[in-house]
Amino acid sequence: MGAALGASIGWDWALLVLLPLAALGVALAHIDFRTRLLPKKLVLPAYPALLVALVVVALLDGSADGLIRAAWGWLIASALYWCLWKFTRGMGYGDVRMSGLLGLALGSLGWSTLLLGLYAGFVVGVVGWVALRLLRLTKDRHFPFGPFMLIGAVVGIVLVAAGWSPIASG
């Protein structure tokens, strides 16, 4: 994951945010796939660490724009996932907790990255759910969604870095 992110965005201060989050993401994806849980003990301490990294990147960049977008990304992703958790009963609260981390990181990179990273998580999740059903690894619509959220975030980062943007500019 780290190599894909580094190759996509190049030598950028954003790697200070993304690389530790990628390492945590791999661990969380493994845990979620095996246990269907995203442990608070790993997710919650990541928030202050991520916030510090975002402030450092804003200071190094000399602009608060990424920090402001990160705050909006946190709000948007958390609200979206909270609504899905509250009203659909198909998602665990660990996914809601982790969505804030993804919203912070994706939002700091830009609106296109936030939009595409969140959306790709759902697309990859549907494809993954079908595969899990066909392989008989799940019997219902409850499955570990965290790994697909993380893969979707990486897909969003890679595609936007490659020049693809769902938001028209100009």
C-alpha cells in the first residue's frame, strides 16, 4: 500500500499522513477480515496522530487549505457512514469510526480524492461481497467492510494522482 501511494503521489508532504495510515490500514483490514471488528484500541489513537500529521503538513506546505478540507472530509465521511450504520443495520460501528480517519486523509488531498475514495470503497465493497458470497465465506449481507473501505481509499488516491477527477474543473 505504501509503495502504491508513494508511486502515485511522488515525494510529497502528504506521505507523512498517508504512510502511517497505510500501515495501520493493512493491520485493520487483516483484523476486520478475520474477526469482523475494527478495534477501538487501534482506530481511536490514530485520530490525534493523524491530526498532528495534518497540522505538520499544513505548516510545511504553508497553507491551511488541506487542513480545512480534511475537517470537512471528516464531517462528510463520518456523517455518511453514521447514517448508513443507523438506518441500514448493514454496517458495524467500527466502520463509522474508521470512516473519519479516511475522511481526514482523503479530504486533505482534495475534493476529488475524497469523493472518489469514498465512492470506490462502496464499489469495491459490492464486488468483494459478491466474491465472498460466491466463495461461501459469508452467508448474508454482513461482511467485513473495512478492507474494502481502505482499498477504495487507495483507489481514489491513485486515480486522482493519475489525473482522473470526478469533479469538473473550470
